[in-house]
Amino acid sequence: MAVDARHRDKNGEISRKHGNTLIHTLRKTYGLGFAPGCTDHAKLSDVLGKLDELSLSHLIRDHEAGKLEQICAGKRVKGAGSEPTVL
């Protein structure tokens, strides 16, 4: 599967499961550089298509590892937020 197709598939799944999560919540794990240009009060579903490659890589990696649900709930997750896997 091409990288672009993989991103589209993961974007849809992430948006359905975690779309109501605020960017502010995700920045607690990923840092202030997550989703540059987006406000803290924006919903993930509203900005997912505009995310930079690094921010998107963080989300996909943690989603695939089963950590994104806890991150979106505002919990600290060991190993989350570290360097993303190169896609």
C-alpha cells in the first residue's frame, strides 16, 4: 500500500475514534510543536487533513501501538511522544 493511501486510511480511523480530542490535549504528550498553526482548542478531526508529516507520524505510530486512546484521554503514556517511526 502506498504511503499516501496508508495515511488516508489511518486518518479516517483516527478521526472516527479520536476526532473530538483537542489539540491542547495532544500537545501535552507531543509538545508545543505538534500541529503547528492550529489553535489549542481545535478538534483533531478539524485539523487532521492539515497536519504536518511529523505530527501525523506521531499519531499514526501511537495509534498502531494502541497508545492513542490513552493519550487522547489525557493520560501519560510511557514511550509516547518520542521520535516517530519513519514512514
